[in-house]
Amino acid sequence: STVAACIIANEVLNGKTLDTNSHHLAKKCFSVGLALKHVCVIPDQSEVIISTLRELSRKYQLVVTSGGIGPTHDDLTYEC
């Protein structure tokens, strides 16, 4: 199976937060025989979230999202 990870986080893009989730996912995928083929970091913007997840869903069998869901002022992921 092919896997893509989409990290949705302005705080990663502006350098305030280090993305450790994609590293953790890569190790987990490898340990169970899944091929992590793509990792991207995108901003908390509805149009970017929707278009990116649609594109990744067409290319990969499994898409994992991280970030973006939470009690923050810019939470858009669930709605998207």
C-alpha cells in the first residue's frame, strides 16, 4: 500500500513548531510494511486543504493528516 502524509499547520510553516508527526508516521509505516511515498506541509486554508487532499487521494491508497484539528482560532480541517 502507498501512503501520503499531509501536515496541516501554519505553525510548522512559520517555524514555530517542529513537525515530528511525519517522522513518527514514517517509522510506523516502515514497521508494518507500508510505503510512505509523500509528505507535504500546507497552510490552514480551506481551498488548499481541500485541493491537496483530493489530489493525494487520487494518487495514494492511504492519506494521513496531522495537525489542523484542534481548539484553535484557525481550525478549518474538520469542515474541509
